[in-house]
Amino acid sequence: MEKRLIECVPNFSEGRDRAVIDAITKAITDSGNVKLLDVDPGEATNRTVVTFVGEPEAVVEAAFQGIRRAAELIDMRNHHGAHPRMGATDVCPLIPISGITLEECAELARKLAKRVADELGVPTYCYEAAAFVPERKNLAVCRAGEYEALPEKMNHEGKGPDFGDRPFDEAAARTGATTIGARDFLIAVNFNLNSTSTRRANAIAFDVREKGRPMREGGKVTGKPLKDENGKTIMQPGTLKGTKAIGWFIDEYGIAQVSMNITDIAQTPLHVAFDEVTRAAAARGIRVTGTEIVGLVPKRALVEAGKYFLHKQQRSSGLPEAEIIRMAVKSMGLDELKPFVPEEKVVEYMLEAGEKGSRKLVDMTCREFANETASESPAPGGGSISAYMGALAAALGTMVANLSAHKAGWDERWKEFSDYAEQGRRLVDTLTALVDEDTEAFNRIMAVFAMPKATEAEKAERARAMEEATLYATEVPLRTMKAAYATFDLLEAMAGEGNPNSVSDAGVGALAAEAAVAGAALNVRINAAGLKDRAKADALTGEAHAIAAEATRRRSEILAIVDQKIGDGNN
């Protein structure tokens, strides 16, 4: 299962007093399991932008604690700076990274906004995807008039905050108002041109950006801008929704660039922006030579790009994640100006690098994993080995699919086998994760043994925790069984339809899948024996028995196909 991650980028109205900034960021990091990615204070703006990432619940709590500390330390009656602002915490967006939707982030933002108003007394507006009314999707509408306009906006229908509305009082005068919302990840990207002309770079930017360019009399560049009946300039929209762009010249590189903010990567993914800027540049006799990502990028943007460019070549995208990202890097020239290191540019990889704890089993070499299993420690054991056998079964099916997609004379079937390979990759990832989760299940049981049991209450709590841990330790191998069993569909298809030169690999995969299912079934049985809830235990073991019996049948059917093909000499 994909890990649920969100990013939060609160803007605090203090950019000069380092002690205040440090106190706010400390409140954020002390709140729980979030990773602080960036702290960017600005003296002229008197504003600090903080970026942190984590699981949704941890991020929301960290945001609340940061807002609380800012309300305690920043007095808006004394605040002055170049940037528009309305409160001590001026704006606080929640941004989906992986495993969570924008709509879910919007709901979290609304709950956070209510909590900030209820517990801290800070008036809050909800914007972007969390807005209650369409006009408040625009941050500028919520912040209209800035801090100075709050006395007339509060307690005024249609202008007051969504939560904490009341007549303007001393508390509101001190903290100002906060705007909390949810938006998609903003990607800041520069497209490198084989030109030094800022004017031509701007022309390309105007071709593609959503706002477009002013329409002019006679359709000529030198014509006067056309106005509507209200005197507003009439714009010719560009081709890319959810984008802002300009052209500029960069002395450091000696080239012009189209500098773009992609504010809606659902409407305009990174690879779509790259292709469209390339097209617009070519129409003006200019080439895009590469791409520069400014700041961080969510993994999904690169994975989607890598798959897109693989499919353009009619190649399978059922490849390891690292290879897909490498295709994205090379296709868009992300490494033209400087090395592109995914571990330093991809949000999820940065978070993983900062996680504390013991090394994962799946990060070990084959030899290390075998030696760790052979050690005196009871974990990893049969459950982890079963999950790994299932992962290898899925990997073999994926390999046959990828080889089939590349088979000479089968070019028209590349998409069919690419889809199979992607199915296999998902199963590999699921079963690989279960290798470590099975050991985690064992560790949970061991942790219960360390719980105190002196009093009756402690004994009762220990018994409850043991039942819960035992149930988890039973359900994990059952999930392994189901995932390993799911590989049979892939393996049967590859044995029957895949590259005949690899039919034996599909057969080995079927044997590994059956072993994975049978091995995990033993773990279900032995762990279920420790459950006090016998009805639940019987249901789990009964389900495991049925899956194991069906796995034996599927293995026999696949091996019959393999035997026939090998016997016919069609390999």
C-alpha cells in the first residue's frame, strides 16, 4: 500500500527575528513524526516560509502547534513587510503527496481551521480546495485588504472568516486571521532554450501559460491591446491550464529559459508541460534543450513522466521505479545543467532518507538477507520468507511480460504486455512490503511481553494488547497469501501467451507462488492458535485453507501449460 504523505507550507509573518522563527519551527518538529524540509526567512517581506512533510495526522498536528506558537509570539499590530499578510500565520496549505487525495486534504484543512478558531481563538478562512464558497478558492479574495481590513470584515456577512467570526477584538488584533486550505503540489520548473533571447522566451511563455497574452488590434504584435466593455484587456488564453510562465535570461547558464509554475499538476502534468513548451518553441525555431526543477518534486510527477515517454516509444512501463524515473530524467533533460539526484529532489525519497530506525530487510543484499534469516534471531522467519517468495513469483511474471513486450514481431502487442508488467510490478511492491511487515507483526507480539502485569488493570490491558497483536500477526500472512495467489493470473497469462522462450520462468513463478501461499498459511494457522476469539480464529484459518487448496490447483494448471509448451519444442 502506498504510504500516505502530505506536505504543509505555512507562511509566518516574521522574517527578521531568528529566535521567534526557531521557536515556531521547534514547535512544529517537537509535535511528532514530521520531517522539516526547508525554512526560508525573508527580511524585506518579514515573512518565513516553512516546509515540512509527513503522514496526514502528524502534519495536521504539527501545523496546529506551529500556528499556536506563532499566535503566542507574533503581534500583528507591530508587523510591517513587503509581502501581503493578514495574520501571524498568514496562510497554511495542505498538499497531497502520495496515498491521499486533494479532497481528503481539503477535509483535513477544514477541521484544522475549526480547531484553530475554537482552541486558539484565531479567525480562520478556508481557501483553494477547502473553500466553502467558490470565490474564496482564490487566496487574494480571502486576504483582501490584508490585516488592516479585518475590523470591517469580521462580523460582516459575506466578508467574515469561516470559523471564529465575531466583532474585531483585542485577541484578533494581536493574531490577525489565518487562511487554511488545500491545494495540489506546485512544481516550479524552468525549460532551457537554445537561445539567449528573453523576448522569444517570453513569447513561448505567453503561448502556453493559462493567462495567455493580450489580444491586439489587427492581430499584430505592435497593435493596441483590445479592451472589453468594462475597459479590461481581452486575453488570448494559452494552451496549458493551471500554469503561470514568463521568459528570462540566466547569466549563470548563458541561456534563456521559460520559467513556469505548474499550479495544477492534475490538469497539466510535468511531461505535458514539457511537450507543449517544446512544441511552442519549435514553432518559433527554438529547441528545448533541457529542464531545471526548482525545489522539490513529488515522485508521482516523475513516475507519470517516465511511463509517458516509455509508452511513446511503445515500451513496457512495468519496470522498477528507479528505471522509470531515469527515463523521465533523460527524456526531459533534467540533468542538463547539473546532476539530478532523485534522493535530493523527490519529496518521498527525502522523507525516507530521514527516517530513523533499523535497516529494512528489503534493503539488504540477497546474501545479507539469507544470513540474517540464518542468525539466532527468530525474525525474519517463515512469514517474511513466504512474502519474499511471492515477490519473486510476481517478479518472474513481470520479467516474462517485459520480454514479451520487446519480442521481435510482437510490436503490436506491446501495450498488452506492458499492462501485464505493470500488474506484476504492483504485486512485487505489495509482497516486498509484506517482507518487513511480517517481521513488524512479530515485533508487536514481543513488545506486549515487555508490558507490566502487576495489577489487575495492567493484566487486562496486556491481555487486550496481546489479542490485538496476535490478530495482526495472523492477518499479515493472510494478506501475503492473497497477494501471492493474485500472481497466478499473471503467471498463467504469461505461460499461455507470453514469450515462449521464457515459459519455464512462468513455471518457476507458479512453483514459487504456491510455496509462498502454503508457507504463509502455516503462519496463519500458528498465529491464529493464540487468539482467544475462536470464531475469528476459525474464520481466518478456514479462509487460509481455501486459498491454499486453490493455489495448488492453479499451480498444476500452469505447469501443465508449461509442460505442453516445452514438450512441443516451442521454447
